[in-house]
Amino acid sequence: MLGSVRANNKNKTVIWVILALLALGLIGFGGVGQGGGTIRSVAQVGDQKVSTDIYAQALNRSLSELSQQMGRTVTATEAQAFGVQDTVLQNLLTTAAIDNETDRLGISVGDEAVQVQLLATPAFQGLDGSFDKEAYAFALERTGMSPSEYDNIIRRQASRIYLQAAIVSGLSSQGTQSQAMLEFDRENRDFIWAELTGAALDTPAAEPTDAQVKTHYDANPDNYTAPLTRKITYAWLNPDMLTDQVDVDEELIKESYDLQSDRFNKPEKRSVARIVFGTMEEATDARNLLDAGSATFNTLLADRFLTPADVDLGEVERGGLSKAASDIIFASDTLGVIGPVQSLIGPALFNINAVQAADITLFEDARGEITAELAGEAARRLVIDLVTDIDDMLAAGDTLETLASDTDMELGTIALTNSTTDGIAAYENFRTIANQTKRNDFPEIRDLADGGIFALRVDAIVEPALRPLDTVKDQVIADWKQAETVRLLTVKAEKLKADLEAGASFGSLDTHVETTVGRGSFVENTPPALLRDMFTIATGKASVVAGTGSVFIARLDQINAFDPEIASNKTLKNAVQQQLNAQIGNDLLTIFANALREDAGVSINHAAISQINTQLTGG
């Protein structure tokens, strides 16, 4: 939970959720054909239906967000693995349950409240900040909504907020809870450590006797046991194998380039933070303090009880700022504070943290990349087209060898263990199916994450077996010497530990001093257990931790407690408190919504959902 507090958690108003649907301009499903009829909803809670359009839009938005995070289009298998479809459905069922309850209770807002929300929506405003009817009409046209339908969305959203607010109103966590969490999480340590390697021994570990080798071999059978191995024959077809059979039309390449302007023509951007002042005089006074060296941008923030996250605008384009601010911010590539200048919400100082130049990729430069993508997509469709014929061949009794002979599939063999990840075993789905398949199981066509297919046969399963000593003797000797070296080093380190705790120094050892190291930190080149020990021992005490071939020793010098009186810590404590309050509220709302769903009754059209999932994800 504290990790989420550290992130830039900015509250977003509900209207942005609605606007996200408008901005995407998603396809309208209208209805899912089934048995010659038309299905208008995918689920129902009480009297409240979840329409096919709403489900499709929500799923498409979630898939787009996940694809942006991964830097590529997610596959149907990946979407299923991440639980995207189920999460979308459950969220919509929760919303429907709350809407059903607001209808039952007669909770609604008037036309005036809807009008206020419409007028305040930035997407519907012109350059002067007033309501723009053309922008409003265009946004609704893109989603196929009528004004009354959109008004109803706002009305329902507002009603939902009233009910939710009534549930969580007055709830808050105890201040001692956030204090205790911060005292535990933000407490840090100062310590000094050293690594003892084989060079620290006066006499290196000797060569083991045959008896010692045999004893070590018998005591560690897992290290010398061959893993369970599946000997597999497979036939597979990858889209890359078919790209030479695909011709991509030049006009289609150009059209694809034109449709991806955001990808190939990225505008100039600046990463900026903004402090807004009440008057231009106040902004000028602040700038004078900066110029005189009497203040920094961060001290100006602290004076106003703001954090960097509060004023961070992220990466902005020219259109996201006032003309006056854009002209000066985009006039040069110099980092630092500029202004004062009139922003969209008042006189401001801007701190330019980073400059991102325009990234324009000409058509000729992008042509190869687009061609490869279109060819890959066409090849994936070719693979899909072949699946039925290959299935029929398998059903008719054809072997994998015949498939490789009569189709574009390629034949291969592999000895698969739990550690095999090369070749076709790089595909998680192949490893999963291979480990589930038994000998004599009938080969079936299965999917690969990149659009490929495969079928496999388990020819043999070789059970785990201890390798004979004479075949692994060199490895056993090396392992024994390493273990003996660590044993001898531990004896030496334990003596040094006693000396350190009695006030001695580390002597000639190469030491590393660590200061203000947090509980969740990572100390490079040390085993994790060393840092864990620093949070369990008392000041002045030392710890010895065995590594791989070496031993580490550390002494705790100081415990630095979390000070709630420091201004930045007070801000952090308030943020944690707010996060806890939000979490409590969310938990209560979840319990409430689940109870509503249980009471009202839920029905789900799985066939309609499956059809939409297939259209949007290909599976």
C-alpha cells in the first residue's frame, strides 16, 4: 500500500471516465447476432442491463491500456491470462448493481446538475473556455450517442456518486495506524559491511578425499539428479514461416502510415511542473527570490504545503498550455524555471524538467516496419485459415510427420525439462501443454502467443534419476571445495564478529559504508539476508551471512527512526492517511456492491460475451 502512496496518485473526477469513452471513438457493436436474433445486453443485475456496446467499449479500452503498457498489441491468450475480460465484466456488474439500487431508492439529480456538468466538461469547451456546441455534437456523433443518452449517463453517474458517498461518509482510519505503518516502513539503518572471499583464508580449502567426495555426493542427491525429461516430437507453424507467401499492397502500406499519425509524427513535448499564484505580483516576487538564490523551486512548493506531485503536469504539448506559456516554454531547449507567465488558470512559474524533441518518421523510413507488420498480420491470417484443414488431417489419422510433409508445418523434436526454454520451448503455452500431455494422447492443434500453431506427441517420459558419481565427479569436487571454503570463512567471520561487537575495527578488510538504507532497499553485491539482519539486530551488533562461495559480515551502527515532525514527513503521513481512508471506503463499497448483486440477482449471457471477446481479441 505504501508503494502506491509513493507513486503519483492523482484523483481523477468521474467525468473523465465518461470522456474516455467519447475520445476513443470506439466501434459500436449495436447487438451481437445469435441464432438469427440480436442480443442487446451481455448481463443484467436486477432490472439494470449491461449493454453490448458498454461491455465492448470497456473491454477495448482495457486492452488498449494494457497494450500501451506492454508496448505492443496483447494477444487473446495474454488478455485471458491477465484476467482482462473478467475484470471488465465484474466492474460493469458492480456499476449495474449500484445503478439498480439508485433506481430502487429513487435517487436522481435534476437537469440543472446535468447542465452544470456539461458546461464544465473541458472536451466540450472552446478556446475561450465556454461551452462549444460543435465540440459537444462531434463527440457524441463519434460514439453514436444522442444528447439524451449522454445526459442519462451523467445523471446516472451523479446518482451513483451520491449513493457511494452516503456509504463511505464519515469513515476514516485511525491516525495511529498510518503512524505505525510509517514508523515501520520509513525507519532506516546505517551499517558497514565487508565480504570475505577465499583469499582471506590463510590456507585455502584442500582437495577432498574420495570419501569426502562420496559423502558430499550422497548428502546432496538433488544436485546430481537428472530431471524428469519428456521426449517430444512436434509439428509447428509460425507466421514468420509464411511471410514469403504474402504480398502487401503499396496502397495499404500508405493508408496504414496515414492512420498512425500519433505513432510516426510525435509532436515536441516538455516535461513541466507549474506553481500558480494569486497575482502576477506574487509570481514576480517568487521569481526574484529564485534569481537571488534565496529560494528554490522546491522550497516555493514547501512554503505552499505542496509536493512535486501536486504541481507536476507531466509531458505537455503546445496545445495543453496557454499561448503565452507555450511561446516561452517551447522557445528553447533550456531546462529550469521560466516565467512568470499567464497560464490557463492564473500567473505561474514553470519548471522545465525535460525536453522531448519532435519525432517525425517519414513514410519511406517507416515503410519497412509497416510492411513487416502488415505481412505478419496477413501471415497470421494464413495460419488461421489452415487450422481447419490441419485439424481434419489429424482427425483422419495423419501423423505429425505427415503434417510436416503435406503442409507448411515444420517437424522437430525436443527433450523437455523444467529448465528448457529455448526453441519452441520459449513459448509458455507449448511448455504447459507438453507437461500436461501423456503418452499416447492424440495430437491436437494448439495456439502459440504470436499467432502460430503446434501439435505434439510425447514419445517417452524419462523419470528423474541420480547420475552415477563417476559422470559428475568433477562437479561434486568443485561443490565440496566451495562449501568447505564457505565453512572456513564462516569460522573466521564469527571470530571477527565477536571482535567487532567488542569495539574492534574491520582491520584491513575492504569495507562498504551504507547510510539511511530503507527496509525495502537493495544493497548491491550482497545477499538479501544481510539487509534483513540489519533490521533485526541491535545497534553495535554484527551479523554473518553466507553467500555463494563467500561470506558477508556487517555491523549495525545506527537506527534512524521516522520523524513525524519533519514537514515532508507530515505531508507523507497525511497522504498515507488519505490512502488508508480511500482503501477503507473502497473495501466497504465492494462489500456493499457484492451484497447488492447477491440481493438483486445476476444473469450473464456468456455466449454474447465470448463473441465480443473473439471480435476484439481474436480469441
